[in-house]
Amino acid sequence: MPDGLPTEIDLTRPSAARVYDYFLGGAHNFEIDRQLAEQIASMTPNLAATMRSGREFLRRAVRVLLDAGIDQFLDIGSGIPTVGNVHEVAQGVNPKARVVYVDIDPVAVAHSRELLAGNELTGVIHADLREPERILTETRQLGLIDFSRPMGILLAGVVHFVPDADQPEAILATLRAAAAPGSFLVVSHSTFEDQPQEMLDAQRLSARTATEITLRSRAQVTSFFGDWTVLEPGVVHMPLWRPDSPSDVDGHPERFGAFGGVARYDQPAG
């Protein structure tokens, strides 16, 4: 067992968080994860670029929230903090920004706590998105996020790990209900729309991990924002969401296989 990791971690089965880390160029993954990643990559050679596109979408969204005055972030399904993660982006703009990371994978949590040791404005919670009340309770207990003030709730590449049977819309509704007016919700989510068969086949390999992916439509992803105001340009293929430069978008933004969107909780009239 590698030093510093809990003995209960099962290294005989690949982890979605560690596969993701591998595709992003991270060092916090094992041979079993790399084997699955390479098998998926052999079917979809642009998958590493897809993962990076998701991370770039998240960075752009965080910068938009920072510009709107948000200085506290709840990042659920954060994975393993690699270069350019949320706290680096946020604290690079606002050194007082606070970030709470939440992940279900014990390896991701163990590495996160190690990497973030000494950063008193960040916290890490080991929890499942399917337990939103627990996440909210433990976040409050950390004392880093003030729920009476606007916050950013980040769900980048995680809701598609929640099957329909676990009622993802109800989970998102619980999280939205805990936020103050002026808060933002960021979601990116894998889709079957506009996808070639080889991409769909690769997505189905996720069934070999503990967190199988459920592909959803644009309409389903949009429903996760409830009655919050969806910012322009709406729920779109990730590269189309406020690119830094028009040259960053090629002729086939749908090839990355996921939608992204951001919504704001506006104060109800009256």
C-alpha cells in the first residue's frame, strides 16, 4: 500500500477519480487506473482532450463567478486537486477565497488533504453527492462557508455519476435550497446527444468503475438548474461556454461529449 493512503482502499478496482487524474496528467493514480484509461483512450483518442476541456470550462466558470463577487465555493465531485484546480484559480484572483472540496473517492480525499495541508482557507469532505444534506451539514461544520452569503456550487463532471433511480433533480434542488440569493450553480454533464457510437461505447466502460456514467440530454441537464436564471449562452457544449478566444473553439465542439452551464439565484420579486 502506498504511503499515506488508508488501508481500506481497494487497488484491485479502477477509480473514476484516479482515471480522471490520469487523463489530466496528474500523478495520483495506479496501474489499474492507467490500464482502464488506456483502454478507453484506444477507443476514443481525443478523450484526454475532453477531460481537459471539462477542466477549462470549470476554470472559466470560476473566473466568471469571481468577477461577480463570489468568494466562497463548494466543489462537489472535485476529484484529486491537480494543477489549476478551483482553489488555485480562486485564490489567484482573491487570496481570501474559500473552497470546500467534496468527493466520494477515499483516495481523492486522502490526496486532497495531503496536498492542501497548510491552506487554512480550504477544506475537504469525504461524502457522496447522493447525500446532499450530509454534505451541507459537514460544510457548515467546517466553518469556511457562510451560507447567509452568496456562494458558488460547483458540480463539474459529477452529476452523470448519479443514476436516475437516485433522483438527481431532487439532489440538486436540495443544494439550491441551501444557497443564498446571488449564488451560482455550475454544472457540466456527459451527453449522448451529437455523439458518435465509439464515444458512447467508451462511456459504457465506466460501468467497470464504482461510479457508472448516465448520459443525459440537454433538456435534462438544463432541468438541474431549476428556476435559477441560466446565464448566456445557456447550456451548451463545453467549449462554447464563454471561450477565452474564438480560436479556442474548433468546428466540432460537440466532440467533447458534454454540456456545460451556469445559473444564478436571483432574488424573487416582492
